[in-house]
Amino acid sequence: MRFDYFVVPFCAGFGYLIIVLLFTYGRWINELGEGAALKIFKSLLTRKTLLASREVFQECLVHRKVFRVNPLLGYMHMSLALGWFLLIVIGKFEASYFTGEFTNEFYFPIFFRFFELSPHRTFTLQFFNALMDFLLLFILSGVALALYKRFKSSAMGMKNSTKHTSGDKWALALLWMIFPLRLFAESLTAGFAGNGSFLTQPLGNLLGMILPVRMLATPVWWGYSIVLGGFMVALPYSRYMHIPTEILLIFLKNWGIKPKDSISGMAFFELYSCSRCGICIDRCQLNPAINKKNQMVYFLRELRAGNEVTQMAHNCLLCGRCQEICPVGIDLTNLRTISRKQKDNAHIHSSSYPSIPMHSFSTKVLYFAGCMGSLTPGIRKSMETILEVSGEKYLFLDKEKSYCCGRPLKLAGRLAEAEKVSQNIKEAIVSSGANTLVTSCPICYKSFKDDYKCELRVLHHSEYLLELIQGGMISIRSGNKRLVYHDPCELGRKSGIYTQPREILTKLGSLTNVEEAYGKSLCCGGSLGHLTISMEEREQIQKSTAEYLNQDNPDCIATACPLCKKSLTKFSESPVKDIAELIAENLIKSNYKDHKTKKSNLAEAVRIDT
Amino acid sequence: MNKTIVIVGGGPAGLEAAAALGSSPHHVLILEKEHNTGGKLKNWHHLFPNFADASEILKSLEKSLPLNNSEIKYDCDVFKMEQMDGNLLVSLKSGEKIKADAVLLATGFDLFDAYKKEEYGHGIYKNVITSSELEGMFVNNSFPDQLKDGLPKKIAMVHCVGSRDKKAGNMHCSKLCCITGVKQAIELRKYLSKSSVYNFYMDLRMYGQHFEELYQEAQEDYGVNFIRGRVSEIAEISDGKLQVKAEDTLSGRPMKMIFDLVVLLIGMTPATSAASIAQSLALPKSGSGFLAPVHQHISANETCIPGLFLAGTCREPLSLQESITDARAAALKIIEWLKLKDNH
């Protein structure tokens, strides 16, 4: 058996890490909830596992998403992750090839150059040797970049980088020391044994000229082992816990495990997968001067540490811009939202909520303007005009009175009340017998689509209007107005509807693009997700977003959300219009008369009944 | 030595200041952006609290303008000013530049754009009008058909539209809409004897002489109803009728009422025409965006720019009476300043 006492710190650290990980993950997996085990078991031998493996390779090793943020930043992450991974794997192959047997002492490949002193002669061994030196160089380039980033994060596209705790700084120091120590240990050994390659051998020879390399080698190998072991002991308590956790998270996600509405099980996997890279910081539109250390990276850190986070949880627009860019793909807004949940029922009012009168009609289509739709009569009136011209029989569900879909309550952490409010609308929807529900409000849309679980088609009006146009139910005049489209958070990032509104707009005029669009779209500042923000700060966001959208002096800013429309109108130079309004303005009403005669008196019937 | 005084704006404040400066030997030049003088007074019918004829007042303001030392230039947009050797160089959009020894800004106010409170439906529902539009109907004696037929009508007056409303971006009180609402409610009752009028208010600020009396009169003699509560939204139901949702804060209940006409009492906002001038001189503004004088109490007409003075509603919401007094005060300050300048 190959052994030296210096391997003990490494082995102890490694053993400790394995025990802690098994214990921690065991506990979380236990908390995943009923049915999780079955779900995992069923998915284990399916394509999902393959997809997850691919994702692990792309995100945990190559760091594809970080590359998209900034290539240099991506390279830094990749060199450390992929480089280290290959160093371990190739090292194992090298050791197995050398000894001729696959199994050997688990520390042997890591300290291979210490134990194997003979200069290698065969071509294969020389190749392995060179490859290992190359990988070490690859990692060291990453460490050098990481050091550089500490002093100048802007060089890697980051205006702000995370302010780390002292614990994280210690772990960071240990991580950075690992690879230079390995370089020196191997070089010193090469200095007297000649077992190095293109990097370690010349350095070893150089050191040999000025230092007693034979005497120094063993202490440096000790240092290498201690630092490695120390890092592994520190890992579960530092941000580096993300290294093993993210891999598991990716598998669990692919197997269909969803986070529950409490901080347990899956939420822990998400929390510990945060590498605190700080990419989310620059994406936050809340003024950094007022909201110091409140962005997602800090929120998750406090949450993970078990500190009181209620205030932090509420200080967020829930716009999802950070989530869109998060390289780990953590469901950040969900973690904020569930942390808002009231711990006691002290604040819950026993208010009663108005109930929708039940109808049963032969209409296929239900229209729901939403409470924000009632505050923007321009939108609801346009929808009424369009629906009338299209000849579609429909029921205007909240014409007489506004009802809350429940989402604002849910975002405020009042899940029980949200449920109570939504129950009543749900019954009205189901009893109507309609097969399509159209809403003008992306907030209602998200809620109907994801939370109500009714068995009918839920469409945002942008989807529905496009269907009407494509189906020839309405026709519109094309114009030459220069339009800019603003993606509403709840419609774009939260519901994935990006193309339908744009397709409509290209029919109405020429659509110019802005950089911060699609998933990167700015929050209009009207967010219902933030209840504690001051009016001044809200106005700052509204103003800057309106200015941003006006940068090319468009003839009109188009959006698809009543709340965005209201927020942007306040400070926008050019008019802000909903796509429904733009369609209504450009509607060709030639065949309107035919429809009108054909139309049953349904609209009247509805009016009388309500 | 004779000096040039430029007055920007030929509304009541500008006209009155020019008249007051008429006794001085200086040359007074009024720069008016429209075809004629009078500003928003042109479009007003009767004035609170005594129903004085606005056109008569405007006529007397214009008449008192001495023509020997003053001149009015129409259709000129002032967009920039700069300080030059103790004088002010006034730049017009036409490219013309005028050297002035003193400048009086009497740029007035803008009316709040009611569309910014979209929930009230102005510009969307034909029967939602603003107080200024109603005044215009009285001036031109042209009313929409639905107000003509003599049938009983229900009319709502909505107070504080765009004033004291953080969400609309205006924290300030425009202070004249309360009494305007009372005055117009009486006028509507006189014009449509079978109508009923409801005023929705937060609180009524009857600060001026005879204001409170008019408020009493409105209730006792004209049967105008006052409901304490802010309107949340207005929706068109059928035949152009409007459903108004509000909260009656005295009974603590939400309420809904149907009206034939809704009048929005829109407030005053800082004039956009003064914005570029203020920017070119880095003139400070008050919190609500009106031009800020050096001292609200003792130097209300002076600015931090030597030779630049303020009069009327460019610095805060004022009634006509207050604007006229303010213009006289500003004129006096200008004469003092020019005297001081001569002695140096």
C-alpha cells in the first residue's frame, strides 16, 4: 500500500464532507414530500435523467449561462469547474493506467506525482503527464482571473459583485491556495525526481537551482493536503456547498420535483445551490443606494443562515429579472413569495369577498377584464368593440363589478385569503360552461392558468386577438407607426408569452427593438409584488423605464398589461397603448353590420340578468 | 436710462404687470405664445365666488395696458435664456434673440391631463368632461345633445382630479378646484333646472372671501349634494350612462351611482412651456415642479438669477385675484431692481 502521513488531513476532510453531505441530503430528500420518491423512481430510467446529465455538464461544468452573461466570467467559472473535474477524472485514469489496475487507494491519483517518482518514458505516460500539467495551468488561469475580478469586477461585466461574509472569504482563500500549492508540490518533486511535464518540470528545475527541493517537497505536499482537507470541511458551511448541491438540484428538477410553499426539502436544495456569484445584483431595479444588500444573493444567504427575512422578503418587486439571468435557474421569486407567508393568523381579516353571480350561457367565450382592466377603461372598451365586431358570442364576467383573481393576495403571502377569493371566481367560470377564458390582465392570466386548474382554455387577450386575426374574424389596417413593445413581467417572464403580441404589432406598424426586451424586459415600476416601496422609489423606476422605452422616440409604446400601461403613461413622452387599443383603432368594420344582424340578443340578455 | 423689460406670457399676470410697469420710463415687451393675450381666462365664463363675467375682466385687463412704452409680440415661443454681462439674453424658437435688463416669467400653468387618471375615462367615454371643457361650453353656449333636452339629468362633479394625488404624480393642492366645483354645480343647476348634482370630495377647502357662503348657498338654495369620498373608477354602462364607484367615507360604505354626465375638476400643474427656460437657467423648482422663488414669504417674486422675476401661477396655484396682486408686487420689485442696477 502506498501511504504517507501527509495524506491524513485530506482523507479526514474528505470523510467528513461525505458524512455531512449524506446526512444533509438525506434529511432534505426526506422532506421532499409525498409522492416524490415514486416520481424519482419512475423517472430514473427515462430520458429525463439523460437530459439532466446533459444539463449538469452544460451548467455545472461548462457554465454556459455564465458565458452568456460575459465570456470572460464564463471562462473563469469553466476553468475552475471543468478543469478541476477533468483533473480528478484524468488523474484517476492516469493512476489506473500506470498501476494496471482500476482500483487503487482513493487518494493515490490526487498525490500521484508524490508516490510515482520515476521519470516516465512511454509515450502514453508522457501524454498523461502533459495533459495533467495543462489542466493545472487551465485552472490556475481561472484562479488568476478570479483574483483579478476581486479588484476589478467591471472587467467581467459586473458593476457590483457580492460582498462576501468572512466565512466565505476563508473558504475562498482555501480554494485559491489549493492549485498553487499543487503546482509547487509537483514542481518541487519534479525538481529532484524529474517526473514533471512542460509546466512543472521547468519550474522544478528552476526551483532546484535556488532551493533544497528534496527537503521542501514533503512539507509542501503536507500543505496541499491540509488545504484540500480544510476546504472540504469548510464546504458545507460556505457558498461552495453549491458545487455538489446544484448537481442534485438539476436532477430533481428534471425528475419533476417542484418546491412546496414552505422553506423545506426542495427549497433547501435551491437555497444551497446558490453560488453567490452576484450576477443577480446588477439586474435589480430597486435603487442599490436604498436597498443595500437586499438583492437575491443576499436574501438567499440570510434565508439559508436561518435569519429573520420577513422584511427582506417584502422588499422586492417580484419582477423576476434576477431569476431570468440566474445561472443556476433557482426559482427565486417563489422563494421570496413563500417567505412572505404569514406565520400567524393575527393579521388575517375576516373580510367577506363579493361573489360573482352564476350564469349558464351558451357562450363559448368568457371575458374577464380584471380589476386593473376596470381602471383602464380604454382597454376594456377596445376589447368590447373588437369582440362585437368579430361576432363572437361572449360573456363579460366582471363588467358590472371588479373581482380580485387572488394573485395580489398570493404575492403578499396571504395564501389562505387568496384561495378564498379565487374559489368564488372559479365556481363562476366552471358553471358558465364556456370553453375559453380571455383576460386582459397578465396577473389574472397567470393566476387562472397556474392556480385555478379549470378545465378550459385560458388565453391572454394578446393570444386571443392573434387567433381572431389569423382566423379572419377581424381584419386590421396596417400602418407605418413606429412602435416599441414593452414586455410585462407577468406575461413575459412569468408566463412565457413573447411572440403573440409582437406578431400582432408587426401587422399594425413597424416594431423597433430595444435591448432590454423579452426576458430582460424592465419592470414598469407598477409591480403589485411590492407593497412596502415608497412612492418616490416607485416613481424612479417608472420614470427610468419610461425614459428607456422612449429612447428612439417611437410614435407609440405598446404593451399588453393594464398595470404597465398606467405606470408608463405617467412619465412617457410618447403615448402608451395596449395592443387591444391599437387593434380597436385600426379595426376594419366593413363586415360589422352582417355580424350585428346575425348576432343573438345575448349581450342584452346578459346585461339584464346581471 | 431706459431699460428693456421682457414679460414672458400675456395672461392676466403678464398683462397686469405690464400695466403696472406702464408708469415707469422703461420699455416693456410682452412675449405671448398664442395669437392673443388673456391666457386661460379667455376660455372661462364666470368667475367664483360672485359669478363675475370673465370676458369683462379680461377686457379691463387689456384696456389698462398703456401702449406708449409697451409692445406685445404674438406667437413667440421662448425656449432658452442665458445670463450675459448682468443682462438676460432671451432666445425665441424663431431664432430671434432679445437682450433684457429684467425678465418677468408669467408663464402660468397647465391643466392636469385627465387621461392620466384613466380610471375616470376622460377621452374614452363621451360623457366624461373636464371642468375646463364645461366652462368652454358655457362660453360658446354650445352643449352636447344629451344636455339639451330638458329632461332631469344626474351629474357628478369629481374633485381633486390630479391634485393631492401621489399616484398621479401631484402632491400639491390646486386649491381653486373646490370652489370651482361649487360654482359650476350651481351653474349646472341653474342651466338644467331638473338636474341633480353630486359633488364627490375629500374635503372642501373654502379658503377665500365668500367661498364658504357660496358652498352653503349651493346646498341650501340649489340642492347640490356633497358626498365625502374619492371616486375610484367610472365605467360606461349603456346609452352613455356612467357608473361611478366611490366610497362614502361618512357612512363608511362603498357606493355605486349612475350619472348622465361626469365633470372632472382638474387641477393645475406646472407649465411645460416654462420647463425649458427653467432648465437653461438651472432654476430651482418646488417639490411639485412649480418655479421656486428665493423665499416663499419675503421674496416670493424673486429668483436666484439676478434680473429674473416670477409672477402668477408659474410659481404656485393662485386665483385670478391673487395672480393680479402678485403681478403688481412683481412689477414693484422689478422697478426697484432696475433702480439699483442704474446706481451701480
